[in-house]
Amino acid sequence: MNDLVIDGSMPQERKTLNLGDYAEEAVLITEEEPAKQKRPLFIEANTVDVTMEHLKNDCIIPVFAKDNEATLSHPAFIETVQDAASTFFQGEKIGLPDIRVSHVIKGRIPEAIHKPANQLLENDKTIYYERCAFAIEIPTVYETVNGNRLTLTVGGVRAYNHTNLYSKKGMERFKVFVGFICKVCTNLCVSTDGYLSNLEVTNTKDLYRGVLEMLHAYNPAKHIHLMQSLGDTFMNEHQFATLLGKMRLYQCLPQGYQKRLPRMLLTDTQVNAVAKAYISDNDFGGFGGELSMWKFYNLLTGSNKSSYIDSFLDRAYNATELATGINAALHGEERYRWFID
């Protein structure tokens, strides 16, 4: 049995994770990264693809209104996470960030203050993006789960609407994750120890430290084992239909009743997308037969691509909670039993 060895540290420490304790034999191969090809997006919604150069050269940096102190910019966030990943996974190939942004905030320079909007030139305008999400693949660390290649991925989300820009400079909120991305569909698989939903910092030094601490706490072998175990359990069409119905009912339950149940963050539109993909998805559909919990998990993460950036990671993690919880319910555990009874 080979070990999955991940170099990197905080600082100069070698971390060895034995996949034999948790999962099937891993394959760790150092290889040339293939040329970037067009493939499915890791998030859709209303996002657009941008480059680091665009964020650095064409966008302003918002400030805190009361003291005019600058916020941490999107490029600073991305580069800090990239630096932390390069340090921790020293010796591995670190890919370029795949960056998606949304909710453009428009402005104008002082010289153009009195111009009508339809007469503004490009150099009269200023912009920045309220929300930014990015993913950085580490293609030399991967595993195959139920026939699908998963690549280790680090990334984050930043949404200025979670920070009070009308006050003096204070803590700024970031979300960061490490997990696996399914190459066939770029669905993100995020687990408990690979997600920081509320990393609050005021500078890149603290941000760097927080990302490294998350990387140290994350156990990729355990995460792989969790996903492999989903392929061992199946639900029939009746159970799946019951589950879909309960997921639709969930949003309409009385508040007190809903609080007694495990949380379910997917919207009705996303539940409908799960139903449609069950019929038509070539990779993870199950119409006419049994559906493995691994395929169900990917139906959930696939529907999550329609989330806005600020809720994307929370729902990605919730998809893991739902899939593992319902998997346990199929084996007799009670916590998620409501969804399938």
C-alpha cells in the first residue's frame, strides 16, 4: 500500500497521510499539467470569468468609509491562498486560479462627475466586484472514486456584502476551503475539516496563517474514504422520489418543526434541478434503476452551481451533510430518517 505524501508545512514540516488507514490505494503521480481546455464551470449563477490581470489593473479597491482605510483586495486574497497552498504542498504542481466574479459595482472618476451616463468614456468609469470565488487545482494529488477522477483543490469566496464598509476598518470576512473537484463535471466536494466559513482577519499575514491552519487540519485520505463509502449504498426510485418530496416540503415547514430537523440549504429551484438531472444526467443520472449515494451527492453538488457566490460554499458543504446523513439513514440511523420515510 502506497502512502499519499503531501509536502508542505507551516513551516518546514513534512506531512504524510496514509490512505491505507482509510481508503483504497491512492495514485500519486507527478506529471505535466495538460493544456487548459474548455470544461464545465465550478460555479454558474450570474458569474463571469476574469483574469488576475483584470482584477489588478482595471478594478479599484473599496475602502472603509469612516477612515478611508483600504480593504483586502480580491487579488491579495487569491494570491495569499495560492502562496499558502504552494508552501503547504511544496513540490506539487499548483494550477492557476479559476476566478469567477459577480455583482459589479460601478463608479466614475471625479473629472466625469457631471457627465451623462451615456457620454461616459471607458477611462471615466471605475468598477469593482462585490463577490469573487476562485478555485486552484493541485493536479498532481488525485484519486479515482467510483470511476471519477477527483483532483485536490484549494479556493475561497469573498463577498463585500458580508463586511460593513460604512464603518471604520475592522475584521473582514473570508471563506476558504480545501477539497476535491470532480474532473468530469467540476463539482466541488467540501468536507467538515476542509472548510472555514467565517475566517475574519484584517491583513494578509493573518489570512495566510488561517489558510495554513485549515490545510493542516484537513485529512484528504479521510475525505476520500467518505466519498468512496457513498458508492456502496443505493436507493430505489421510490425512496428517491420520497426524498425529493421531503426536500420540497422542508422549506414550507413551520419554523419550530424545521429547527428539529437537520438543515437543508438547497432551494426549490435546485431541488427541481436534482430531479431533472436524475432523469437526464449522463454521468450521475439513475432513472429506471437504483441510484448510488455517490451519484446522489453529485446531483446535489451539480445543482449547487446555480447558487450565488456568497452562498455557494455553504451549500457545497451542506450537500456533503445531506448525502452522508441520508446515507446513514438508509443504514438505520435516525437523524436524517425524516427525509426518506
